Amino acid sequence: MAAITVKDLRKRFGDFEAVKGVNFEVASGEVFGFLGPNGAGKTTTINMLCTLTKPSEGSAEVAGYDVVKARDDVRRHIGLVFQDQTLDGYLSAEQNLRLHAELYGVESKVVKPRMEQVLRMVGLWERRDAQVMTFSGGMRRRLEIARGLMHSPRVLFLDEPTIGLDPQTRASIWGYIRQLQQTEEITIFMTTHYMDEAEFCGRIAIMDGGEIVALDTPEALKEAVGADRIRIETDDDERAIAELGERFGLEATMSEGAVSFAVADGEAFVPRLFAELDVPIKAVSLSRPTLDDVFMTHTGSTIRDAEESSATNRNRAVMQAMHGGRR
Amino acid sequence: MSGRPEVTRMASTTEPLPAGAGAGAPSPHQTVEVRVPPRSWRSEIRAIKIVWKRELIRFQKDRMRIVTSLVQPLLFLFVLGSGLQQLSAASTHGVDLKTFIYPGVLCISVMFTGMFSAASIVWDREFGFLREMMVAPVRRSSIVIGKVFGGATVASLQGLILLALAWAVHVPYSLGLIFGVFGLQLLLAFSITAFGVMIAARIKQIQSFMGVMQMIVTPMFFISGALFPSGDLPQWLAVLNRLDPITYAVAPMRTLVFANLNLSEAATKALNPPITWFGWSVPIALQIFTVFALGMIMLGIAIAEFSAGD
């Protein structure tokens, strides 16, 4: 059975259509990633799936329940980890989890063992009595993940779970996600704009401008791009670029002190390059398409551009929070 | 263009991640399966209880708040009370002004703490915790009720501290006094907190919220007769006084405290005249009911507002 089924889901805010009719299915047990710059409609989509925002049109089922008609049933079966932290800093880690268990009506006798399990998983069992305000950002995120798991949700939603965290914490969060896949019957739905993390997802949907522009496994997406990237260092870069254009019809650019261009079947091209290019080559490197290239192909912008705009978006989000845009 | 060279760098950062991921995770242990039952009245009661309990835990951990919210009532009681005593000795029929103000101060302390309790819902929103409560599979009303009851309990616990000061203003203790005062404080705290939560549904910034509350609560407190007898007031003030809901909390409180004192009839008449509506003196029970009814209405509005807010 599909854990999530989305049919022509749309969301309008006034004149602005944030989500323009998306369709997809997530199988039970899958790790499904939503990739895209901020403002692409990822969070709006996730909010509709979590019953936080009502769709303007279309329908969605999560864990077998309709997100509009059976809101409470959806809520009972999902865990949420938001971008902004939602812990009570005055309470201890344990008190935060207990509060969650009470709100979700978790059977009293399993609260304690389940709490121990999830806290041990994120490595916070020893710190369970400490006030959350003394925790670092990484610890808080880990605690939020533990809390999202307290009621054994069928689907865990993670909205940018690793944003703003150091590489080590990011790595351990991915460790938990993998471990979860093995130990629990859980589907994970996450959004991210870290390319390297998207690689860990079973399937990825790339979202841009409120639409899903590509959806497949990371491997298939990369294969679909076709071209490999070759970088060469030469004695005369300008002449090399000109010659690449004339002789091979390739559009090469200078970047970080090397000539860079994309070409199909790069391994076969390198020998030709050495044989036919008149400019002496000092060094060459070949790379397979990455998700950056996939992203570039489908959205027309690089990930760096996307991250820059997401930084402005984050500032905007902070401003919004200050003005009470959040509920 | 400039983003393209990122390719190699991004690809290389991919490498250490999976390895680190394996190392960072503890070995898997037994999974405890949890099933969340469908919503029932029992789950709602549990939700109300835990939201209520959270307010108490936070109150207990926030000692600063306990101290700071005592400052204002103590200023009114001792500074204003002692200071104005010299002017008013003649007209209070020998009653210490502090004794007269005391019931009013019991009300103010609750009002201001109740207001702060309500403000916590704005803080919760600002710090994101409100969202954790709002997405739980329980009715919004349970969250709001828990919050209002929690705020009311905290405010009346605070009020108990002031009850301990009765000896300092020449009010003898009795069981009736203690339970009566606590009960009235609980009622007033409930209504004020419900009012605050109702406002908090609309006003989402803490600064504006505090501003609005001050703007509304301070005049209500001054007009209520907490600091003066509501007998021979100028016409305009008498009208405002009767319209002010706090009046109907202050008058029963004063009646309760005065019942514990040996006052001459003249003093009682001058200092605690009955509240009248067009010459009809309003029974204490009706006054108390008015406060309760207003509290319930505001709670209803608060629930409606939070339930609609999707």
C-alpha cells in the first residue's frame, strides 16, 4: 500500500499559486526526498500533507487517510520535524517527550520504554533530565526527531532536518534515518536543499516554481542528464576554449582556473581531446553528472544560486516569524 | 557558470558522509511499538491535563517571574497604602488604608499574573511550541482549556503569596478567608486568562500583546474600585465602574475580607458600599456569576478563534 498518494494537489494564497497541481505516490518504507530551492513550494506541500494547511484543490492521502476529511487520523499516524524548532526550552528532554506522548494519547505503560528507545537512538538518554535550553542546535534537532518518533508514526515528515547543522550532526541524523528504515515500519518524507543528502533518498522529486519537474531515483536522474563534465588545465586557456568551440562544437567556460565543459560519454571523448586539441593540456579531470547537474538541467539554475536565494528566503522567514506570520 | 565548478567539490563531500553516518549511530535495539488510539474524550482530558501541568512546571522553574510579579501589588499595598494614610485617616473611620486596599491588591496581583500567563501563548507561538500542540490529534479546545486553566492555577498560586501578607495589614486569618480568597482569585484569574488568550489568538507579537493588555487591563483595574470605594463617585466614573467587569470581582473580595474584621456599620457603609444598578443593589452571588459568565464567554471565543485558525 502506498504511504502517501497525492493527486493534483494545489495551493493558492490569494493570486499566488504556491503549488500548481502535483501528483506522486510514495511507497511504504521508502525514503522520499523533495529537492528544490526555498520558495519552490516544498514546505507548502509538506504542510498540506501534515494537515497544517488546507489544499485549495486536489486530494492527498497519508497512511491511508484523507488529509482533509480524516485530519485527526492522519495526525495520529505521522511524525513531524519542522524547520523551526518547536521544543519547550524550559522543560527537560524527558518532559518534552512525555508531553508529546500525552498529547498523542500514547498508552501510559509504553511511554517509558518507548522514550528510552528513541532517546538512546539519538544519543540523548544520558541528558534526559537536562533543560532543553541548555542543548546545542544539533542536540535539539536530534531531540525533535526522537519526539517525532515517540508515537511510532507510519510516516515521518522531516522539513530540512539537517539545515544549519555541522557535518557530524548531519551524518548522525542520516545514521538514524537509515537505522529507522531497518528497525521500524516507517516511511520517510523529507525536504532538503543539500545535494549530497538527496543522494541518500530512495527517490527524489525536484520541485521548482510549484511544480514537480523531475521524479526518479538519484541514479536515474543523473543518467538522464547524459553529459559528463570535463575540466582541463592548459597552457593557453583562451585558445583552448576557442578551439573547443570550433572543432567540437562545445561550449566551454572558465571556472576556478580551469576550462570546464559538458560532453556526452566523457571517457571516450578524453582520448580524442588529447589527440585533436592543439593547445597542450597539463591536467584533466572527468566527473559523472551529480545532482547539481540534474538540478541545473531541470530548473535552469545552479545549486549555489538556489542556496543564495534560500538564504534570502531564510531571512524572510525570520522576518515573517518576527511579524507573527507563523502559527 | 560560477556554480559549475562546485560539481567536483560537492561530489567529494559526499564521500565521508555515509561512513560518518554509520559511526554516529548506536547499535539497533529492541523496537517498542506504540499505537495511538483514535480520539476519545479520555484523550482530550489527557491533553487538557498535560497542557495544564506544563504551565505549573514552567511556573515552578521560573522563579524570576514569581518575584517580579509581586513587585507591583506590594507597591500598591505598602507604598500607596502607607503614603495616602495621612490624607485619608479621617474618612476611613479608623480603618488602616492598607487594610482597605488589601482586597483590591489581591485582585490586581491575580490580574497581572493572569495576563502574563496568557502572554505565554504568544511566546509559545514565537518559539514554535504552539505548533507542536496545534498539530497533535486532539481538539484545539482541549489545548486552549488546558492553557486557560493552567494560567488560572498559576495566577491563584501567586495570589496565595499575598494571602500570607494578611497579618501585615491587620486582617486575621480564618479558613473561610483563605478558601474564599483562593476561590475568588481562581475565578478572576480564569476570566482574565481567558480574556488574554482570546486576545492572543489575534495579536501575534509579544510587544503588541503586552501593549494591548496594559492598555485594557490597567484602566479596568483603576476603574474597578480596587483603590477606592465605589459609593459616591462622579456620574461618569460610576457608569464606567459599573461597566467594568473587575468591579464584580473586587466587591465580593472586599466583602469577604471585611467579613473577617470588626468594623463599625458606618465604616462598612463608607468603605464597602453595595454595588448598585440603577439603585438596585446587586447580590454578591450575581456579581460572582457575572465574572464567571464573562470568563466562559471569552473562553468560548478563544476556542472558536484557535479552532478556526488553520
